[in-house]
Amino acid sequence: MSTTEPAPRIAVIGGGQLARMMAQPAVALGVPLRLLAEAEGVSAAQVIPDRMVGDYRDLATLRTVTEGCSVVTFDHEHVPTEHLRALAADGVIAHPGPEALVHAQDKIVMREAMARFGAPQPRWAVVGSAADVEAFGLPCVLKVSRGGYDGKGVWVVRTLDDATEPLAAAEATGVRLLAEELVDFRRELSALVARSPSGQAAAYPVAATLQVDGVCREVVAPAPDLDPALATSAQELALRIAGELGVTGILAVELFEAVDADGRPVVYVNELAMRPHNTGHWTQDGAVTSQFENHLRAALDLPLGSPAPRARWSVMVNILGGDDPAVGRLYDGYPHALARDPHLRVHLYGKELRPGRKVGHVNVYGDDLDDLLEQARHAAAWFRGDLGNESE
């Protein structure tokens, strides 16, 4: 009678939608997940039965949730670096590890690393006063080095008066402030790669992203009209960053597409994320292997799956809460959206509608980009409640 070894268990820190979307490929792989959630009923806690509620900033809690797990990975990058080093000293394997993850946690550390190995990036400096900002030059962008996301902790500064709020915010929270050149970019791109501990890597097609008020609104993969040489350069850059920093799992390199002084197309590194990323949600339906499955495969050092697209184009549009959540429809939006576009794939996060909150996304893929954009935008607007209210 044969026996089989139990599958390794993965601890996931953070109960948001990224952890939620790891659950489905984990089931398919037969890999159990254990979740550390911030509260009962959060997005991932609704679908992962092995869970505990606790504070990711508490080392004892982290030790409890990772006990008996083969590896730990993350829904977000906010676990204190010193706690991850303490877990590593205990023999807990983290993917990505603390020496890599710190580059996604601290924007200044990231900028310093990009400078060390010559990655293209905007001009930048650490600033601590209005005089520093003035010396750097206006206009510019100011960012808190830690804790900012989805446009939070980021300010476009055109006058010295505009710098008052970010300088005060940095002083109040005790974080450093980063000044960056205000890049005149054509659009934003995302180069998404997966890398395993053994060094295998896979690169997804470079995607174009539309950001509104610092929040991702929609993604098209591959990026339309992107010069093939520049697309290859962006993928090679992302793979190089993953290797140089020792990233394991998914790495999203957010890029600006611009032109240099000679009018040639170039990309500049904007930010890094070392986890599944909003700009990679299209891969759930539009790629042979989703970013979520490849993240889990990488965490376990399994061979990575193909990142190849299933069709010429894939479109992802986020479903965001509107100004009046009472007019939105989530589950009730399915009959119209699915009947209108049978090829549409809808992913809801189990969250209540709130203004500007990401509560789901829609994916569609095929050969007619204009048609795909219309389908995805219509469905997202319907769920949001922007369409059809005149008859209600």
C-alpha cells in the first residue's frame, strides 16, 4: 500500500484580495494555505478556512501563524523587516525574503539599489525641509519612503507651499521623504515576472496601465503600440531586477514610458511590488498560468508555469466603489453583465462598496481590442452602479 507525503503548507500574511485570489490555484495544486488576517470576515478570510486573526506587526503572532508551515509569503509588503529577519533566524523561509522585500517596503532603499546597478530611473533625492525641496527643483513628486500605496503618501509639488503637507506628514510619522523628478511620460507600463528560489524566471507580456488619482483603473496586455525592442528591454530589466535583488515570487516593476533627450523611447523604473499585483490580474484568465499560481509555485520552488497569453489581447478593468455606494450592485450585477458578454470573467472580493474602494475586477480576452475595452468598461460601470439607474 503506497503512501504520499502531505503537501507543504504556505502561510500567507494579510487578508486582502491578493491572498483571496491565491486560494483558487492553491486548491488546484493541492497546497493548503494558512492565513493571518487583520480581522474576521476580510476578503481572504471568507475563502481560506485555516486562518487566525492577528496583527502582522507582532512577532509572536507571526511565529504562531508560521509554525508548521514550509514557507511564508505575503498579501502586502508591510510586515516589519526586523520581524522577517527574526523569523529567518528561527528557520522560517519567507518568499520573498527580507533582504529583497525591503526594496518594496522602502522607496529610498529601492532607489539606492536601482542606482547601484544602473537601472534607468527618474532623478531623485532624499529631502527633509522646504529648502531641500527648493534645491531639488520644482515641479517634483514627493513620496513618503514607507507606507504609501494607491496614491496615498504621494504629492505632486508645483510650489513650495505644496510641500508643506508632505513635509509635515513625514515628520509626524517619522519616515523619510523622497523627491523625484516629475517625469513627462507617455503612459505607465508594468513588467511582471516570476522568479523561483532556484533562479528559474518567467516574464509576462508588458502591460499598459491606466492610473486615475493614483489608483489602477484598467490594464491592457500586451501594451498597444509598444515598440518591440522597448518591450523586450522592459522584460529584461524586470528579470535583471529580480535577479539582482534576489526576489522570489512575483515582481511587478511599474514603469514610465517616455522619450529621452534624443527623442528615443525609454522606460524608467517608478516603483516595485513583490507580490501578485493589480496590473497582473489579467493573467487569471488571459494567460496560461496566472500570476497567483506562479507566485505559489515560486514560493514552493516548483517549476514555473507558462506566462504566455491565451489571445492577442487581454483587458482588465477594476470595479471601484462610486461616490454613492447605495446605487452600486455587486452580486446583483451578474445577470446583466454575464448575459450581455458571455466571455466576460468577473472577480469579486467579498468587500462592501465604498467610494474609490477596489471591490472586484473584470477580465476579457480576444482579438478585437476596442470591443474588449467596451465590454470590460461597461461591466465595471454596471457593477459600480453608473449604468441603468435611470430605470430604478
